[in-house]
Amino acid sequence: MALLEIKDVGKKFGTLRALDGINVSVGENSFHGLIGPNGSGKSTLLKAIAGDHYADEGSIIFNGLDITQRSPEFRAKNGLNLKFQITSIFPELSCYDNILLSIQSMQSVWSLITSRGKDSLNDKIMDTLEQFKLADRAETLAGELSHGLQQWLEIAMSVIRKPKLLLLDEPTGGMSPEERRATGELLLPIKNHTTLVIVEHDLEWIKDICDNLTVLDQGKVLDDGSVEQIEKSEKVKEVYTTRV
Amino acid sequence: MSEQKNTRRYIPIIEIILLVGLISAPLFINEFITVILTRMLILGLLAISFELCWGYSGIMTFGQGLFFGMAGYAVALFANKAGFVQIWGVIPIGIIVGTITSFIVAWLLLLGKKPPEIIFVALGTLTFSYAAERLVSGWYWVGGGNGMSIFDFLSLGSYEIEAGLVFYYIAGLTLLLVYLASRFLVRSQFGLVLAGTRQNEKRLAFLGYRVRTFKALVFTFAGAIAGLGGALYAHHEGFIGPNNMGIGISTMAVLYALFGGAGSLLGPIIGVLAIESISFNLSDIEAIKSFWPVVLGIILLGVVTFKPDGILGFLVTQRERIGTFGRIKKRKNKRKNDLES
């Protein structure tokens, strides 16, 4: 059964039709890539899944729930997480506190006031910081990290929550080739418990990490299938050779 | 040296100096100044209530005067219409009136379907304050434009608490308890959510937080503190009027926090002490007696413009104000123990 079903989703911005009858199905514990030329609707689709904006048409079914018009809070509480295209962290909090803020959202307001969960979360937070090579910077302000490390911190904030579905909008944007390779390595272990939908421009990187790809062009699905199928697709080749 | 590396902590030192200074102050000042200082301590409650909203939660409110004044009028009515002036009742009445009023405002302005803009809340609270001020100004049952005098002293049993030394320590103890409760809140995991709200509200929503609920809770808590302040103020001054619940006093709460240093609980208290002391001394200088408020305005403008982090900003860094919430040290000890074993 698919974890995420996107059925005939459409989205308009004024007269511009950013998404037009999109149908995508993402299976559980798979890594799914969304690729396409600039302006093809990749980020718009990702934001519609996360709740950053709402689809005008169609439906988005996540884990059996129709989340099309549900708030981002609802989606996050039900195991859906987004890493923004432009790094979105808490720059004046330490790396440790960024992670704590992310994981404590499952606690009740009363337990937050009494700080009940703080000690029990410590080891888990430190393990995640170590996993993302940030343990030595636990006390460093997030805003003082390099761009690449900020990206990792934001991914770590999502990964520690063990979401059912993690949406990554250009996770390697602005990174060096070495950092991109390391990012891929950091993501692979989460496959046991998390499904990943990734928007990425670096085709080589996304082909290495993903099981399936959906190619978007001008707000429509151009092709959909395994990495091998997409590599052989004539339609995709045409778009990428003529327009990218 | 970067802020990151500057680990010196000034806030605890300032807290101790302030506490010792305020406890021992009556030894060195006369009764008249004690009364002035008591008023400052009570206004400190109002300033903290604003600071919790703005400095910690990003809610720009001009409504703290409303909760302050509503509670003041409530206890004045209890005193004048029912003859009730017992402190064990006056304080809860102030808290309850402040809580209920601020909850209603929070429900109307903060708990809508979409997160409200800062300007919407600022103008909304400003409108409520203005409307309330106009309402009581024209309502003769509550004294109209003349306000209400309270003729009976605040009492504990048959003991009457006049403005003076005993009232000073009651106000000081109240401020201390409110300060400690507020510090507990802003240093808790709840406070971490508030710190996140200030920095990146949108991100919090995508982590599953219903930010509006957190804001409404803080706003209501702050309203309760303002109400407590209003109740004490009305009994201390023996008077409550439209000016004590309108835009004027609401704006003063903003100035106290900005002048002292927003982003900490100490800043607003220092702001009250500084602004009220400057006002008191300026108004006493013969040469500027007719235009001292202009001089005060220039001083306030100068500090707010050239030192946006207020007086406290001369000593306390932004990093220290925000602080840390996790327990990293414990883990370090654990790792050290692991290595040793």
C-alpha cells in the first residue's frame, strides 16, 4: 500500500497553473525523487504535500488520511516532515536546542512547562548530533554554522522525530561535492523507518540515492518510474537535452 | 571576542544586586521615597507582563494597561460598593479579572484560524485599550473622567496596610514571586517554544506546534500578572482612573521594557526603576519644570534609537538573554564516566 497518494492535484497562482492534474504514488520506506526543469512545479508540489500552501484541486492521501486541506501542524503530528529549500532553523538557539525543540513537540503543554521530558531526551539528541557530525558543536548557535552544516542540522531536526514521510527540498543546495556525498550517506540509514521524497537539481546525486523518480514539466507529470526506467525515457531525455 | 565565546554570565549577578538593593533600600530612604519605590515595584509587574508578550513571544501588545486598569477598577468597586479590602481577596480578584480579560482578548485576536500578523495584534490591543479608556471616562457609575478613589486601606484582618514600609515589602515580595514564576516558565521547555516563536514561527508550525495556543497561554498569563499589578496599584494609590487603563499606561509598559532591555525579565524592572527615577528627578528641577516630559522623551528616544537592546545591553549579551535549554553538561559527564570506566 502506498504511504502517499497524490490524486489529480492542481494548484494555481493567479493565472499561472503551477500544478496540473498531478498523480504520484510513493511506497513505504522508499526514496522517491522529484526532478524537472526550473519552474516545473517540484517545490510547489512538495509544499502542497507539507501544507505550506493548499492544493486547489485533487486530494493528497497520507497514511490513509486525507490531508489536502489540513494544517501543517496536523501533518507534522501525523508523521510528515519538511526540510525547507531555504534553510529554516532557529539561528539564535544552540544546535542542541534546535534538536530539542524539534523532538519535544510531541509532549503536552503541561510537560513542557514542567520540563519533564528534558533529561530523558538528552542521549537521543546527542546521538543524533553525533550521527550528523554536530556533537562537537552542540552548544554552538545554529546561525554560526556553515551553510552545509545548517542543512544537516535541519535534516537532523526531522530525522530525530522518525517521521513516516520526510520531504527534502533541495537538501544539497549550496553544498560542495564532498558534502553532497556525505549527505547521501547520512540519509541512507533512515530508510528502515522513513519514506523520503526529495526535490533536487543534482541528477547524479538523486539517481544514486532514490529508488523511483517522478519527472515534472510545466506542472504536469512527464514520466514516472524506477531510476533505470527514467534514465531510458525518451520524453525525459528530450526535456533535459532541449531545455535544461 | 564573539558572543559565542563570551560565556560570562551577568544576569545572576545583577539579580542578586537588585534583590539586595531593594530589600535594604528602606534603610536608606525616607517614607516618601519608599512610597515612590513601591509604585515602581508595582509598575514592574506591568512591565514584566509586557515583556513576556513581546520579548519572549513576539506579541506586540498595547493591551497590558487594559488588564491592569480592569483589575484596578474591579478592586475599587469591591472596596467602594461592598467594603471589601482584604488582601487575601484583593490579589485573587486582580489575577482573575486580568486572566479573564486577557483570555477574551487572546481568543479574539490570537486564536483565529490563521496566525495573526504582529500589526493586527498591536492595533487590536490598542483599540481595546482605547475603547476601555473611553468607556470608563463616560461611565459615571465608575467615576467617569474623575476615576474612583478608594477610601479604605488594604487590610489583613483588622490590620490596615497603608502605603509605606509594609506595602513596600508586600509589593516587593509579589514582584519577586512573579519574577521567579516567569523565569521558571521562560527557562522551561515551554520557554524554548517561545524562543522558537520569536525566531522562526513558521518553522514551529511545521514541527507540529500550534503556535497560536502557546501565544494565547502566555498572553493570558501575562494578563494575570498585569491584573495583579492593577489591583495592588489601585489600593496603593487609593485611586484608579481612565489614565490607568488606556493607551498611555500601555505605552509606558512598552517603554519600560525597551528602555531597560527587551528579551530578559530583568530589563523591564530596570526600565521601570530608571524611567520613573528620571521622571521624578526631572520634574523636581526648577529650570525645566514646565517641559521636563520633553527632556524625558529625548532621553528615551536616544536610548531606544542608539541602544536598541536597552540599558541591560551594556552588560548582557543577546546569547545570555536567550540562554540554553538543554542539559549538555550531564551528557559530557556521562561520556567522561564512560571513558573512565
